[in-house]
Amino acid sequence: MIEKVKVCLIGATAVGKTSLVARYVTSIFSDQYRTTIGVKIETYTIHRDSRAIEMVLWDLSGEDEFQNVSRNYLTGASGYLLVIDGTRLETVGVATMLEARAREALGSVPFVAVLNKSDLVASWEARPSDVDELRNRGWTVVTASAKTGEGVQEAFARLVDAIVERQPWK
């Protein structure tokens, strides 16, 4: 029997949500992505404790001054990845706002903050103190690079493990 879980990817525009999904699902990276309009849905099946879990990955359009993440897209999510671009400090603030909005819409479902673009760490505007502040809030933070693949599997695995722990079918 396959259990299905809905997982959303949220974050500011151009933080790498689509790239993370592509790296996770197909192990491919391309810098030729177009901005997601609305939502793009992918599925990926994993196995935990001899159980097949189909993740329905909702790659939501980015949050910016022109568009807001729709609460309707979040409905029914078992968890989410909150993606931050380490090269753009303002995406940390957007992530903080989105976490509050997601908590309002979903309650306290599991989430993992993904500090993306670790391959560009020399250009990061996000400081270690910014990351420490997120961790001090109780956030799970994983550093990753959709380009190199570093940390991508870990981010999804940590989220899935937290979701499985909370599911009634465990």
C-alpha cells in the first residue's frame, strides 16, 4: 500500500525551489528554469520502514512584491520546505513571514528551512548569525545546493522523517 503525503516548497522568487525539486526527483540541475506561475506538481516515491510513501511535491510560485503564496495551495500539506537563497539576505525575511503564514494555514506541521546555493557561499549575504537566529527559533535548517546536489537529499529526508513520525499510519 502506498501512502501519499503532500509537501509544499515555499520561498521568495528565484530562491531555487524548482531546482531543488528537479535535483531531488531527477538528479538533474539546469539554470534555464522559468519562473513558476501558480504551482508545478511532481511526485516521488520513497521507502521508509518497509512502507512506500508517495510524496506529492507542490512547487509553489515565489513570494515577491507582485504575488503572494496562496493559502489554498498550502491546504492539506503534511509538511513543507521553506527555501532561502543564501546570496540574498531579504529572502530570510520572506521565509520568516512565510513560516508564520504557513503555521496559520496548516498548524504546526513539520518543515525544514533549506538555505540554498551553498555552491555560492563566497557571495552569501546571509550571515551565520542569521542562520543561528533561525535555529534558535527551533527551525531545522539544512544548507544545500541544487546545483551540486549537496544537502538536497538530506533536506527532503529530514522532512519526510518528521512527517512519517506524525502520521497516524506509522
